[in-house]
Amino acid sequence: MNIQSLIRPHLRDLIPYSSARDEYQGQASVYLDANENPYPSLVNRYPDPLQKQLKEKIGALKKVSADQIFLGNGSDEAIDLLIRAFCEPKEECIVITPPTYGMYEVSAKIQNVTVKTVPLKPGFHLDEEAILRENNSENKILFICSPNNPSGNLMDQKTIERLLEEWAGLVVIDEAYIDFADSISWTTKLDQFPRLAVLQTFSKAWGMAGIRLGMAFGNQSVVDIMNKIKPPYNINTLTENEASKALDHPDYRREAVEKILAERKILGRELGNTPLVTQIYPSDANFLLVKLPNARQVYEYLVGSGIIVRDRSKVLLCEDCLRITVGTPEENREFIQVLRKF
Ligand SMILES: *Cc1c(COP(=O)(O)O)cnc(C)c1O
């Protein structure tokens, strides 16, 4: 299946909105085309609808070409647009592998796209045979989260490779936590797999959740359809400037990731020395999933002490589990001290 034939038919012929910044793309000295206020401020002009400069910087860092990059208002916008581009409401479906990130299901449901679930196997591994039983023309997008939220583990590379080869629709690999993992990104395989899209974000390792900037990497047809249906100016100038500054200093991010990884080790050890905790799942991300009896009560007790973790105890395969983000050394120490007094 080529990408064009996977796109919803009415979108293939859609003529997208053409903004002032689409219609004139050069440099000029007088701009009277967009009804902007002429009195200069940092943000009196509309931003570049396609963020070309920012994509050049991201492309250089990630070693992909700028036209293989889509930028969204968080990766959540990319998830929403992918579903809208490829899935016909009421007729077509996405496939997810719970326990996993919640937005795939929510975005699909908002658009009345059916969600099919193929649960992970114990140990949070992909059930490759069960996924391939869902490989049909109705099931347009397979979402794989690796490292997975909330379990924290990377998904097996050989399994993903087989799914990329055999899945007839689009395979979206959400790499929100890839910078914490000892693994290369699937962006390195874009040329090999035409129906692959990879999601990354500035919200986690980059420490910039507040600017709302997500990245999707895919072949030209995937990026083109996303650009065609996105809101014209989805990335604002302030976000673009902050991201651009951060990209000029990649060492800040590397150092933060190193600190978090060192702390993840310490936090894991301390949790291991806490009798209450019965299991700590291996993590390739900036959080730990831990099992402990009466997780909900522990959660509420922690809240009462001003410490908020994520209660995942009602989630499939996560019975009695809490998800704990790795904080600063001081935050983690306080958490452990309070937890031990439960
Ligand atoms: C945090 C997270 C995101 C990030 O979403 P943004 O909209 O970019 O903040 C995406 N996917 C997963 C699995 C996440 O955990």
C-alpha cells in the first residue's frame, strides 16, 4: 500500500488554506499582505507556517532532511492529525497496545474512529502474532510507544522491524522518551520503511513541555498530508525562538539527561531498599513503574504529603502500580523518605 492510497479520499483532493505567508515566501522590505500591526514588537508578524529554519536545525541534529519533518503543537497535535489524515470515522480503526499512552485512544474517539486493542504480553512486550491478525485494510494506523509509557521499556527491535515490513497501514512509533534510552531512533530507518512515522517531543529530555513543540518524522507523503490539514500557523514565534535557542546548546540537554539517568539508578536502588515495594520494572525512560500493595492508598497518602505521582493501578497489566517520574536528587530523597513512613 502506498501512502497516497492510505490517505482519506476526500483529503487527497482538498485544497488547503493558503495563508499570506504561503503565498509570498521571499524576503521583502514592506509587508502589507497579512493585516498585521506594523508597529514592531517581538511578535507582530505571523510566523513561518512551515518553520523552515527550525526544521533545518532539527534535521541537522537528527540527520534527517527538513522535508521529512512535521512540527506540531506538542506531539499530541501530530497524533490527532495522523488519525484525521488516515482514518475514516465510523469505518476505519487504529490499533493500540495497552497499557500505553492515552492520547491515541482519546484522539481517535473524538473523531469517532474505532480503537482496537492488542494488549502487551506479560513483561510489557508486543504481541506480534496478535497484532498481525489485525493487519487488514480497515486498521489504518498501528501505534507503538517505545520506550513505552507507562511501563518504561523499549520494544523489541526485531518485532518492530517485522511489523514495519508486514503492516499494510501506517506504523507510528512514539519515541517521546528515546533520549533516555540506550538505543538509536527509528528515524534512521525512514528511507527503508515508507509507511513509518516517528514521533518525538521537546517536552521530556529537552525540558520544554511548556512551549508545546512536538516532532513527527516521516516520508514526504506523510509530512505533506499533515502540513495540508494542520492549522496554518500551528507553531508560534515564541515557541520557535525558544526551540531554536535550545538547539544551539544540545549539551544542556545531554547533561540534564545524564543527571536524570544517574538519579534513575539511585531512585531504583532506594525503591529496592523499601520493603513496601514488591517490583520495580526496568526503565529506558525518565520514570519508574513500581508495584506495591494498596497502590491507591499509597498514592493518596503521598498526595496528603504534597507529593504527586501517577496512579496507574487501574490500568491493564499495571495492577497496584504507581508511575514515578525521576525528579531532582532532593525531590527523590523527599519522596523516598515520605514513602517509607507509609
Ligand atoms: C509525554 C508524552 C508525549 C508528549 O506529548 P507532547 O504533546 O509533545 O507534550 C507523547 N507521547 C508519549 C508516550 C508521552 O509520554
